Amino acid sequence: MPIRKTDKGWYWGSKGPFPTKQKAVDVGRAAHASGYKETEEEMDNTSVQFASYMLHSITCAHMLHLKSDSYAAHIALGEYYEGIDDLIDSWIECYQGKYGIITKYDDTFEDHDDALDYMGMLRDYVEQRRTELPQDSELQNIIDEMVALLDRTIYKLSRFK
């Protein structure tokens, strides 16, 4: 299940709202520790949600890039949205080559104001979701590249002003 933030608080899938992201993460971990496993239908839905969420991250990062008052953040976010575009495109094409065409994407979109917080949330999301996604090495290798891009972006956002 994805962790997401709304104006009401943090959610793990449909569970919530929780006051903090950590509480939502803890609920998800407890569910998995108690034996929660996603069905095949949920697994397919997980892949669609992941693809949609990462595609949305391109727009979110681009908006943060355009409204940044820091040159370093402007550059770091530009590198992110240009890099993640190719990576999520590769992931989706590999996924579709193996599992079939994604015919409908999620259209839920959330705006974000804090670039560093958003990149950290994205990194946590990818790390949590990767175990629920297909474990094919080619797909997981692309996810590794996504995490590396997120790590570089977080480093630049937190280090350079």
C-alpha cells in the first residue's frame, strides 16, 4: 500500500489519517509483519500506482523547480525531473513488455511546497513499494537507479543553498 499525504494527514493505503508519516509507515510495517500480503489484483494495482506516482513526480518536481528561489535547488530539481522521466519510461516499458500494457493510470495529483521534504517522501515511497512490485532484476535495477537519483537530489537540496 502506498503512503501518501493529504490535507487531513498521512495514510497507508486507505488506513488513516495519521498525524505523522512515521505513524503511517509503522502501520504498514505492522500489517506486513502480521502476515498481510497483497493479492495478484492488488499487485497489478500496485504497479499502476507506482508508475502513476512516479510520473506525477515529474510534474511536482518541475513545479518546485520553477518556483524555487534557490539556484542550487532549481538546478537539482531540474536534474531530477529530467532524469526520472527516462527512468520511469524505461520501467514502464519493461513492465509492459513482461506483464502487459497499462491502460489506465491513476489521476490523483498532489501539489507540494517543500522540495527536500518531497524528495525524502518520494525516496521512502520507492523504498517501501519496491518490495511490493515485481521482483524481476531488470525492473529492480531501474528502481535502484531511481533511488540513486533521489539520493543525489536530496544531497544537493540539503547541502547546497
